[in-house]
Amino acid sequence: MKTRVTFRIGADLAESLRTLPNQTAFVEEALRSALGRTCPACDGQGRVQWKSVSVSDFKRASLPRLDHDGAIQLKGLVRLARELAASKLDLGKSEGTSGFDFALKRGDSVMMRGTLQGRGTTFHPN
């Protein structure tokens, strides 16, 4: 059984929709596809709650002291984490450098990895 649903769309979108051979099938498939995925940022709620980004404790992780450049890079990384709605910024000792490694996460998913080294940062997209 099918139910009629009415909603408003922009004139340009309506014009594009009218050119399709089977508008109903297209809209049904688009809605099924969109409703079948959960947005990782809002968890399917349709609205992103502002959350503070959790950053590793420097003392507990025994991380090296940051120089001025490293502090500015870390500040930028925290800003990026907030913009991407990340929930955690894990920091750890970097092997062979005076900097530290980081992993930017949303829930259990790693969004980005890299190394902060004071005068140079290396990013490794996940």
C-alpha cells in the first residue's frame, strides 16, 4: 500500500525531477538511501550537540614539553577537532622525535593521525 506525501521543494529541483522517467521511484530510492544511514556527527538526531573535545592529559601520558610552534599547532588541531565534531584527541609519545603523535577521533572512528613536532607537523589521513 502506498501513501501520498506532499512537501515543498525549490523550483530548480522540481524542474530537474520532472525530467526523470519515474519520479516516484527516484524519490523513494533517494529517501531509502538517506534514511538508511546514520549521520556520524549528529547520530541521526538531525542536530549536532556542542561537545567539548577530550584531549589527553600531558602529565599522565608523559608527553614532552611543547615549544611555541608546537603549542600553536596543538591549538589549531583542537580547533579543527571542534569543527569536525570530533570527540577525542589522543596524544602520545612520538618514536624518534621530540614531538608527539596524535589521533583525532569521533567515537571509535579515527578521523586523522599525525605527528606534532614543534616546527613541523606531519598529517596522515586515516
